[in-house]
Amino acid sequence: MIKNEKFDKIAEALLADYSSVYYVDAVTGEYNGYMIDPASNTLQPGNEGKDFFADMNVLADRIVFEDDREAYKQKLNMGAVSAAAKSSNTPRAEYRIMLDGKPVWHTVRIIRSVSAGENDYFVFGVINIDKEVRKRIELEKKKKESEVYDRIAETLASNYDVVYYVDMTDNSYTGLTTNNIFGQFRVADEGLDFFAAAPKNALHIIHPHDFVKFVNTVDKDFINTQLKQKKKIILNYRMVVDEKTQYTRLTIMCTSDRKHIVMGVENIDGEVRKEREHLKALNSEKELARRDELTGAKNKTAYLELTRSIQDNIDSGINYLTFAIVVCDINGLKQINDTEGHKAGDEYIKACSSLICRIFAHSPVFRIGGDEFVVFLRGEDYAFKAQLFEKLRKEVLANRGNLGKPVIASGMSAYDPAVDKGVSEVFERADSIMYENKRELKNENTV
């Protein structure tokens, strides 16, 4: 082998990236180690021994990071190295060495040389690659995070029919749409000024009753102001699609850089209509629960709710609207039940209820007992209360002596805010007048 100063310098230059180098006899395993002096960039003699691979195994147990030891030993043994060399591969292993209590990434490069007249040998070069590996790991982590964020964004965005990405610095925008359940988007619309285009487009597709609030919501200044105060802006409005009304929701959010906004347009027509049907059903159930099954008039529960509401307003000092109460009590019901049966009695109750509802057509009528009814007079009926009450009394008098015709005792009283503290006082006055009328009807030998 030719040796001179030039070759030594070339070798030292090539080995500048290495922290240590081992020259190993491929037959006997004897070795010499050299350390690279970082100050002078020269090779300095290091440890040596008779069995490189055995000594490296022992050293691995002491300095190689525990999680990497097994892989290190599998790659850096005589058999694995020789086999790799025969196949013209250059064996390479990455592992961590504990330095100052911290794992530092290294790699070992192995070169085998067999020259005529020279010994068969390996050169093992150990390189500190900690910065490169950590940079690679960080890049891989960011790539993975980016992929995860993309998947999350696609999944969340797939809830919308259209997504607009608007640059708030120059107003340019991209509209994305999806037509499958996997959230794969395609560009459907692009433009230079979203805030100029939105009102123009809205004119053709937004319901006329919702046009103003839509345009006010997609105003740039409004969005900037609102998104400083809250995370998102939500607007429910109606679109007109193929001459049919479609309920739609617009959700506006700001990106983390505060320079872009994301607008999601979502078809909520089915959701809104289903909710309306549900509320309608609930209201129907609520209404049924407050109806008298026999007569169709409101029941005592409904009457108590009304009186509580009125009383709350009176107690709160609200100048409550004028109202009057008519109390009615059916005459002769017991006699009909006893002589003709309860079925005939029910028909008589319904006839009496019909008479009351017909006369006080614009006021709620309540059946609060078996033979008791209450009318809450308001509005037009209150204005004509005297005439209506007189009409009821006249019809009852005309029905006297006609079997099965409604005969009803009645009393009426109006709310006087200067005198009355509550609904009960108005009711009691009307009830007292009713009993007076009931006695008069009995004394006149009515049914």
C-alpha cells in the first residue's frame, strides 16, 4: 500500500464528518480505533482490541440507547456485516448513543476492501447525525400532522354543501363544493372580490324577505367586527331553488392567521321542516291536553294557566288590558241524568256549551266542572259585553219549558284595576251574580 502525506491529508478530509473510525481485520477481528479531533481535524489513535464485534456488543450494553440495542446488535455482528458485504450492499444502521444522559442519533457506515497482496479488512465509520435525524423526524411529524389536519378539515367541511375560502386582505375567494359522503372537494367558483359578488348573486337566489339580513351579514366590516367578539357567525335564511323555498344555514369562521375566513353553506331544509312538524305535533298535544273531551271547549287546566298568567301581570304592576268574566252553570242536568241517562246528559252539556260558544264567539270558553263554564271576555266581545250577556239571558228565557233546550244560569263581572287586586275577585263577583240568576230561574219553575 502506498503511503504518503498527501494520502493522509485526503483521508483526514474524507473522515471529517466522522466522530470515530475503526479499522477491522475481516479475518481475525483485530481492530484499531481512531478518534477525530474536532479542533485540528486530524485522526488520533483510540482504543484497540482482538475481537471488534465482541467488544462492540459489550460497549452497546453500556452506551447504546436501550430501545435501539437489539437492532444495533442484529445489524452489527460479523455474520450480518459479512453477508451484506458479499451482496455488494453497504450496511448502515441508525441508533442512539447516550451522551451526557441524553440519546444522540448516530449512524455507522461500513466499507469492506479486499485488495491483491493486502489484508481483507472493514472500515467502520461512526457519524453523529442527531441534527439531521431530528430534523427529519420533525418534518415527518409535521407532514403527518398536516395529513391529519387535512382529513379533519375535509371531514368537518363535508357537513357543508359549499365552502368559501376568502382572503380578507384582497377579497379574493375560492368556492369548493362536495357531492359525496367522503368529503372530497372540487373547485366550483373563484373570483377576485367576494364582497362585491355575494350581494349580486344573492339577488337571484335569496328569498326576498331574507335578502337584507343576508347582505348585511356577508358585509366585510360586519364580519371583521363580529369575529373579534366571537368564534363564528351563524345565519339561517331561505333560498329559492327551482321556485321552491329551501332553508339554509351560513356559518362564518376565521382562520388561525386572522387573514382568511371560511364560510360554510349548509342545506338545513329537512332539519327545519322536521323541527316545525315536531313543534306542531307538540302544540297539538298541548292543545289537546287543554281541551275538554266532551265539548271541545278549553278545560280547567287551560283556565288556571290563563288566570295565573293574568295574575302575574297584575302583580308585576303591568296595566293589564280590560277583561270581563262570565260564569255559567247548567240548570236541570241532574234531572236529565236521572230520568234519561248520562248519554242524554252529555248531549245536554254539549248543547249548553254550543250556546255559550256561539254567543261569545271571539272569546275563550272553559269548562271548569261538570256543569260549570267560564268565559274570558276580551277585545270585541268585551266591547259588546252587555249586549252579548243580554242575548244569552234572552235565549235562556226563551228555552224555558222546552225539554232539552239549554237553560243556563249566568253572571258577568268586569275587571276594575282601581278596585280589584286579582282575577279571583272578578270571578267571585260573576259567580255571585250567577247564583242569583240560578235562584231566579228556579223560582220561575224553569227546567
